[in-house]
Amino acid sequence: MIKTRTGGSIMKKILYVSLIAVVAVAAYAVLSNCGGSDSGSTTGSKLVDPYIVGAVLFEDVNNDGVQQATEQSSTPTDANGTFTFPNPLTVGSTIRLTATTGSHAGVTYTGAIAAKVTDAAAFQVVSPMTTLLANGWTAQNVVDVLTAAGLTGITVADVTKDPMTAFNMTDTVGAITDAKLADIQASITIYSFLSIIEGIIKNGYDTGMGSNGFALTYAMFVAHPYHTALLANMVFEIKRGLSKSVLQSIADQIAIAKAACADTADATVSEIVLGSVAIANYIIPKVIASCATQLVTPGVPDCNYPGPSAAVSAAWSENIGKSLYVIRTKANSCTSGGVSMGFLPNTLAKTYCTIVSETGTSADVVCN
């Protein structure tokens, strides 16, 4: 249960495959191979949450949050989140998204993430974690808060890294470990948390945190008692979904089709990473809406979204995982054969999927 009452208990209903199990795929190429190389002072930078395609960024030299006519824009991000600026960057400036925010997993990206330029010649990563640094957090603040929330294994060095470099999107269950997923778990946790704070502010449920949830400072975080509880719940749910065990459960479902066709492709980590995006996009507005139901003190919300039941979460895992898999492997003859025999869902003509309800049936997953 997503619950943030000051001094109250935090009831956590298992989201076995929830916030990251297997979801929407705008295109497998959007999140294909991870990692990149530093190719110069203004090139090779990455926009990650996970990788965001089609976004344009600008260099906020005077750090006022608004692009001036003299402030340069980047190229649109490509399928691997890569973007470049035409001119060298200025130390102390901030890289921010323009109104062209791009998309991830087939839907418009809404997170106002940013990164402070501390070395004009360094490889630039823009992610939810670098956003906290741009807001004045230290890397140790980020590590400490995530650790206290239950996400261990994150280091100070990880905060400025591309969180996708520990694995490849083509990795199968035998190659993946939970430790390799820790950085992307952290990134999506912070994105989800900041998105919820943004929604709470925009809806007037919290009156003391300014006008932008993605500008959350460390002082604001520690000053509001519900933040710690809310972040801990997001960590719990994301770890349940984005894990080796979830990928194993998807692989077990695919094994049914593999028994009928030996050349059936394996399930890969892309299924669970892409899933994190779509399921988070379902969960976030649910949490925000629940924050209006009860106020402990004026301006401090008590968020009470219970989350789906274990049975619903398991159904999400199976249904969206197989749908995502079919989209990614639709060129494989065994996949089309599995569809025709009813082993796999018929999403051959689709490009991405979303979660729309919590009935525990295949109707929860809609693919377009």
C-alpha cells in the first residue's frame, strides 16, 4: 500500500511484477544495446530514463530554467538516447529538456530531468539521478536516501553514470543478475518519485515545495515526513518488478512456445526494463490521485493507493511480458507460429503496450 501518513504504518502490497515487469514497447530499438563511448567535449551524451528518443535539450547557461535565444540546443536524441551540442559546453551550466521531450516505451516523456555541467570535456549523462545533483543534492545524499529506502548497492560513482551500462538489452536470464539492475532500478525509482511529487504540487495537495517536483531539493526532501515513506514504497515495488526472478517467470512462459518450436527466441532483459516504464506510467497517476484523500496536516498529503493485488501483479507479468516479447520477436517464424497456436498473444502488428486496469485478466494490457 502506498501510504505516507506521518508516524503511520506503511503497508506494502506485493507488486510482483508491477512497476517494471514487462510492458510497453514503443520499439525495441529504443532500448537496444546499452552503453556508449565518450567522443568529445560536446558529443556522445546520453538522455536516460531509460533511453529517451526524439528529445531536444538546451544548455541553460544562466540557470534560470528558460532557454534564451543565445543558449544552444542539441540534436534530437537517437534510439540510444545519444545527443550532441554544436558548441562546447560551459562549466556551471545545466542541460535541460526543451518542450520537445521525446518519448520512451511509446509514450510522451514527461519528466523534467537535467544535469549540471561540471566538466565541459566529460561524457554527459542526463538522468533522474543527475537531476537531483542539479538541484543541489550531493552524490552521497542520493546514495544515502536510496539506501535508507531499501535500494542497496548504489555507489557515489553510479549517480553520474548511464544506468544502462551494466547489461545489454539482449541479455537473457542466464546473463542477468539483480546487482546489474540496481542502477536502472534507482533511476526509475527516482523518476517515479519525482513524477509523483510533481503531480502532488500541480494538484495543490502539497503547498510547501515550490512549483516543480523535478526541482526537489534535499532540504525539501528531508523536511517532509511523507517523502521517506513514499520513496521506500517505490523502491520496494520497483525491485519486485525489475528483477531476475521476473525475467525468469517470463522465460518460463516462453518455454511453452519453445517446446513446440525449437527456434523460439529467448526472453531478454528488454522485456522487464521496458515494462518498468509502462507500468510506472500506470501507477504514478494512481498514487497522485490517492494523495488528495486524506491530509494529516494542512498541505501535507497522505497517499493511500494500495497497489494491485499479488494475483493482479502476476497476471500483469504474464500478459504484458508475452505481449512485449511478441512485438520484439515478430520476425521470428516460431513467434508467429506460437501466436497462431494460441501460445502467445497476437500483438504482431503492434508497437507498444500499456497497462490500463487491475482486473487480473488480459484486458489489463492494451497494445497499439
